[in-house]
Amino acid sequence: MEGLIYASDKLIGAIEHDETLNQIANVATLPGLVGRSLAMPDAHQGYGFAIGGVAAADMEKGIVSAGGVGFDINCGVRLLASDLSLEDVNHKLDDLLNQLFRDIPCGAGKSGTTDLSFEQLDEVLKYGAHWAVENGYGSQEDIDHMEERGRMLNADSNAVSKRAKQRGRDQLGTLGSGNHFIEVQYVKEIFDEEAAQVFGLRLDQIVVMIHSGSRGLGHQVCTDFLEVMQESMPNYGIKVIDRQLACVPIKSKEGQSYLKAMAAAANFAFANRQMMCHWTRQAFEHVFGLRDLRLVYDVTHNIAKEETHSLGGRVLVHRKGATRAFPKHHPDIPKNYYEIGQPVLIPGSMGTCSYVLVGTERAMRETFGSTCHGAGRSMSRHAAKKDSSADQLIHDLRQKGIHVRGASKSGLTEEKPDAYKDVSAVVDVVHNAGISLKVAKMVPIGVIKG
């Protein structure tokens, strides 16, 4: 197999600084893959697979790898669109951020406001966002505007370990830490008027972007199955060039167990974002007297899904730090987007812009319907904290008109904007390559960080 990287000369220079190139090449050696080992322009070193990587495996002869999905299963992004304009919000922005920061638990290990029994947690793992809606956190319209409609049908809570459930039981409805955030943004630029109108986006409109995943539960699912896969490979005669690429046949007992547990963790993440969406609406109602924030779409980044593609038929597509980008007329996108294509949400780093793109037919032909997922780190969190002051960062962002609330100062410094690649350069690559096309650009005015 071959490896293929979508990148500009500038971004290739950044990619060459770590083990990303070797990881892309290593993935290409895995058994039963079809097409190429792919990397998006935001690619950087990950566990086994590069973050920003895409690989598809034949459903009958291929493998599934926990490292090909990663630790934050269904880390994803959702975008909410309001009827407010920038001038409507500016004078109450601090009130809004304070309300959001009070209502939505942020930071490492933070407990949620929902105390779930293990029986209730099993329901969450089975039904995902549907559980949240049925319990008063949103509406059917929300369900219709999520990837997989907010629920992976092959989920089985029995495949999830007790340890994973213990870690996740009190974290539902929490933002978490790291690169997770809630941003109040406004639409700064429109590139495709028709698509923007269909998505319900207009200039100067206030939108909210939520970025979070499956928290400790998803992390533990990955940890558990990396060990299972490493122990099981000899039983199937599988040898890998890097032990972090541990994998098993898709059809094996271990492979099926992982996919069921992964789907359950993905459902936890869908429910998690849905609950934060509900509390975001409540915060807007408290501050502005309205809560009509429409869900534009919810996309997932870290996932392995069975899909049909012209390049290999029925395949298991691993997307690790990559976003699905399906085109118009695809049966898996919402009806009201059928003539335009799937919204693709690309967050920037704290203090920089974010984008809405749209999926294309070319992505289906070349990348298994995949594109980039964000800016991609250019330095480690440890390096980002060196010679950095959270107070100075907050001051600098305030000078740019961006108000910040953070659960910890170290969490802010390790996520500073220059710790990431230029998201506009990343988006330009995928746009020029035709694997997703620019629709709108948003700029933050308020940031909540874990």
C-alpha cells in the first residue's frame, strides 16, 4: 500500500518535525487495508496512527485497530446557530460567558450535574443522543442533524468494562479539558451563499461551537482494547511494525467486541454534547430571553464505521482526527441538506477562526468521504506551557476582543493559538484539493476552556 498526504509546502514542513510521516507509512503495512493510508493537512503524531489519519479496511479480510480511532472516541464538534447578531450580544457577552461557565462543568475529571445509576448509563450507551432527547435535553430536530443521527446502532454496553463505566458515570454533560471548548462566535465571511443559506448561516450571526467527546469512559475503552488486541494478535498470525498499531481481524471475537464498545462510547459522546447543547440554550434564554439555537450539525472525529465506497465496496473506515465529508444526494445526510451536501465543521485553535465546509463527490472518490478536522498541533502541550503566561494570554486575547473563561491556567497556556497550525492554511489545502469546500468563516468573541 501507499501513503498519501494532503498538504501544502508550508504544512509539510510542520509535519516533518515529528513521527507523522513514519506513522502514515506504518499504517500502510497493516493487513487487509484498501486504497491508501491517508493523512490530512492537520496531521500530527499520535498513538500508532497519526492524528489526521484515514484508513479503510476490507470488511471480510481487514483489521480494526483501537489506535486507529484513538483515546477520545467520538471527540466531535457541533454548531448551533442563533437569531442574534454581533451587536445584540456584545454588551452582554460577559454575562453569557459567566452563565455558560456556571452551567456546564469544565476541566479534567469534573463531575456532571447528572448522577447516573449504572442502569441509566447502560441506556445512554445504547441510545446516545436519543436518550438525552427523551429525557428532556433537546428535540427530534436535533437528532435529525447529527452524524449517525446521534446513535451508533451496534453499541453494546456489555462490551464496556466496569472500570470504563465507573470513569464515565459522573461525567455526562461535561466539557472536559485539553483542546475541548465552547466558543461563542460570529460569522465573519461567507464563501458559498447557497450552501450558507441552506445551513442557516448569515454574516454577523452569532453561533456557538461545542467541541468535546466521550471523556474518561472513551479513554478507558481504548486502553482496555489496546491490551486485548496486543495479546490477541499472535492468535491470528498478525505482526505489526509498531506495537501501538495493535489490531485484530474485524470479524474476530475481539474485533467485534471492540466495535460494540467503541460504538457505546460514541453514543456517550453524542449524549454528552446534546446535554451541553441544552444547557447552552438555557444560558442564552437566561441572558437574552431566547433559547432558539438551531443545531446546524454535529460531526464526529475519532471513529471507525462500516461504509460503502466505490474504492473497495464495504469497508471499515478509521477516521482518527478526520471528519466525514459526504456529498449532496448521499442517503446519510439530513433531508434539508440533500441538495447541498453534509456540513463539515472545522474548529480553529483558541483565539483563531473556525470554518464550515461542505462535503464533495471528490472526497468520496479519493478519501473515503473524509477531510481534515481542525488546525492540528504544531507543538506539544509541555512545550506550549514553556515561557507562557496565562494572564498574558488572557490579556492578549482580550485585546483582540476575545473574552476567555478557563478551568485552569495551565489548560489555557497549553492550548494557546501558536501551539497549533494555521487553520486557514489547513482549510485552503482541502478546499483546493476539492475534498471539502469552504462555506463560511467564524471568529470567536468568547471562549470557555476546560
